[in-house]
Amino acid sequence: MTEKIQLFLVFFPAFLFSLSFHECAHAWVANKLGDDTAKVMGRLTLNPLAHIDWIGTVLFPLMMFLMPGLLLFGWAKPVPVDVSRLKGGRKGNLKVGAAGPLSNILLALVFAALLHALASFRLVNNTIFIVGEILQTAVYLNLMLAFFNLIPIPPLDGSQILAGLLPEKYLYSFEKVGRYGFWILFAALYLGVLRYVTIPVYWMARILLP
């Protein structure tokens, strides 16, 4: 148990930064498209305290980290967006939604590049090893956040992307199903369906990692 908590303490800073970067990306794109709601509420920042949901960002990931066999994930406070103020309406909201997963893919690329640079030094000591472990964890973590959030079920970002692509006649039905989004996700987690998200994660990680 002590070893698991130590691993969590290594994992958690990368997790916290990645979630903050993700939410800040939503806020940044929304602000660029004309909606400064998130900016006014102090969400256009990388400060984790502005984005933490104490259950989804701390308690839930810790619980899942300590329980073997569960898919690790968590969430931050959603960034508030006023779609009526966005340039492009639904298309603008699609861009705001896509900003989150894209920001995590960008972070995965950055962390992988740093890992390649570290590997090129060919040095082996405890500090280098720990930094390498953190970077590798950060790559997997950001890929997981990106692909998980692309699932088109509310409240995940994929639902905003899909809503921006659907013909208007299907929106009402999609919104009705979306009311049960949390329960659908919970059932998918319980049944192990969400484990399929790891397929593109591991495929892309093999490409990125040294």
C-alpha cells in the first residue's frame, strides 16, 4: 500500500497539470471565439486550484489507483461556456470541445520529445530514472485523457464535437440521451467497455516513446 501511495504521488502532479492544461485550453479557445465567461470566472489559467474538483480530481483517482484492475481516470470542474456568445454557434462549441483532447495530445508530444532528449544523454542514475518514469507516465496519461474525452457521451468533450457535426434534426434526440450520460459512462466503466480506450492509447504510445 505504501508503495502504491508513493507511485500516486509521482503520478498526481502530472495528472493535475494535464487536467489544468486541458481545462485552460477550453477556456482559451472559448475566449478567442468571443465568450469570456471562463476568463471572467478565473478559469483561463494553469493554476490547478482553479480547476480542481475535489472528488473527481483527488478522491476518485486515488481510490481507483489503489484498487487493482480498474481503469484510472478522473475529471476537473467543467469550464463554463455560453454557446450563444461563441462565434460560429455549434461549430464554435465544437472547437471549444476539441481543444481539450487536442491539448492533451500536444502535451503527450512534448513529454515524449523530452523523454527522447533525456534518453539521448545515455545517463543512468536515480534522478534520471525518476524523471524518465514521470515523463513516460505523463505521455500515457495525456493520451488516455485525450482518447477518453473523445468518447461522444455527455459530459465528455466528444459529445460537444458530435453535437457540432450532427444535423439539427438529430440534436434533440442526442440531448435526451445525453441526460443519462453519467450513468452510461458509469455502466461502461463497470462492464469494462471503457478499456477499449486503451487500444489507441497504447498504439500511439508505441509510436511516441523511445
